Amino acid sequence: MKSEFGLEENEGMDECLIPKSAVFEGNLNAEGKVIINGRFVGGKVTVNGQVYVGTEALVTGEIEANEVIVGGRFEGNVIALDRLEIESAGKLFGEIQAKRLLINDGAEFEGTCRMTGGEAKPAAQKTSAQPVTKQPPASEPVAESKRITVTIDGPAGAGKTTIARRLASELNYTYLDTGAMYRALTWKALKNKLDLKDENALVEMAAGTELKIISQKDYTQVLVDGRDVSEEIRKPYVSRGTSAIADVKGVREIMVWLQRKSANGRGVVLEGRDTGTVVFPDAEKKFYLDASLEERALRRANELEKKGVNLDLDQVMDDIRKRDERDRSRPYGALKKAEGAIIIDTTKMNIDDVTKVALRHIGLNN
């Protein structure tokens, strides 16, 4: 049976073609050959035969097959039981496990690779691919893997960003500003005049965006396709559109994958509303910060006043109340306490007090 489709689930077919116009979300199992010319978002492809990622394809997720050929853009994990080839126009970002690996001249590869047999080699002496190194066996301890993941969720104004930065600094960890990632995509969508209600267009844009978050002690630099938009994404017109982007399932799946990739076992503190429930449900330490509505509104009003914006406290409180309702009722990534999360009520606590409590739960030796 041969199939051409854009459905959410499909299993057991002999051969499958995902055309350029199609968007596939979900898992795909096949026996023969899978050709992806369209968009494949967030799922896993399992094939006994060959998977070909076409030159115009945008793929995020996982692939496990006997043979994998990447001619377009792929972000995720690949297990090639026999052979993996990255063609000259191919771009692969993620983790690779392969018996044989061929990187053609002009191909791009960034990530890690573990060879299960044979050797990795370029098809020509010159290649733009990153160096490929063998990883230690799974049973061999890696010191970096001892560094943990810390998640902080909670409503607006509870102090998540401030505490996340302080913890990252104290632990010498990476701070990941997940909100900046959605703001960056919102900025690009608005710049390109995309319809924020066109989910397919937004998913395609997200899959084709090169996004880099560079966290420093008191500042987060955000690069979108090489352009620094760190200041622009904080402007009100971007803030107003962020919810529309964050509510698109396909976009969230891409962002979750990027957030997990950013952690990559190196010790990270990240904050948001679903970091402990969706992004890292198995994080070693999870926190849920909260505070009274009145206190959160007061903090927000003071923050705005420092920026020269004076708003009535009741108005700020009403805005936060409405945001709480939206965040808790979102179809994807809704705000809620993660299982096993430590609740810290920051209403009557200062930054130092909250930081000390969190560090005590984490353990200073981590």
C-alpha cells in the first residue's frame, strides 16, 4: 500500500509520501520507504527501510530506520541501523547514532554522534559539517551528566525570572529564558506580516527559524536568523501577540524540542509555565513559585514605573488576573503545579530568602 497524506497518525504502510503542501503531526510507522517533502512536526518516524528528507522539507522529531538520507533541514534525533547520509544541501542538528555515516561537501551538521560500527567520514575533503566525535558507551560515566535540570513554574509576578537567574548564577548553570523564545518567534511573524491565526504558516516559520538564546548574568541576548532582537522582543506590540504564537500546538512542540536540546545534560535552570510539566517532567528539581495577586500586581506596577510607565494598581491587578485565567486554561502547556514540585510562596519573601530556600532544596553540592 502506498499513501500520500497529511494526517495525525499512520501505521503499517509499505510506502509513504508526505508532499510539499502537507503538514504531518504525530508518529509514523512504515515497512518500506518514507519520503518527506513537506513538514513533519514533533513525532517519530519508524521505518524498516529508508527515510528520505527532501531538499525543501522541514522536519523536527525522531527518525529510526535502516537507512536515512537528509537532503533538507532536520532537527532531532536519528538512529540509522545501517547508513546515514547528509547530502550537500542537508542540514542536521541533533543527536546521531549510525553504523555508517557519510557527510557530503557543503552539508551542515551540529550535534553529537555515536558510531555503532564502521567510521564517520566526509564525502570530500572540505565540508562545512561540524567535527563528528564518538561518544562514550552508555555504561561509561560522563562527569557533565551529573549536572541537573531545575525547573521553575508559576504565575506572572511570582519572581520566576529573578530567582531563575540567581540560581543559575549560584550554581554556575545555564539560564534558559523560555519566554524569550516565544517572543522571538512572535517578532519574526509580525515582521513577516504573517496571520497569527494561520497555524500552518506559524509552524512552518518556527521550523525554518534559526533561534539562539545566549544567557549572561543579567541579560539575555536573542538572535533570530543571526539578527539581534534582544530589545525589540520586549516591546508591547510583541507582548500582545505572544499568546497567539504560544497556543499553537506545532510551534510549542518545536520550542519544547529546542528547550530540551539547549539543556543537553549541561546543568540548566529554566522558568515558564510548563517547564516542569511538559518540557522536563523528569527534572531533578522542580519549583512552583506563587504569591498573592496583590503582591504580584504591586511588583509589576513598580517594574513598569521604573520604565516610565505609570498605571493604576487596580488596572495592573485586573490585567494579571486575566492573564492567570488565560495561562491556566490554555489548550497546550497550561499553567499548573508539576508533580513533585516544591511550592514556595514568595509573597513576604525577598530575593535572597527565596534563593536560599531553593538552594537548600537543591543542595549546594550539585
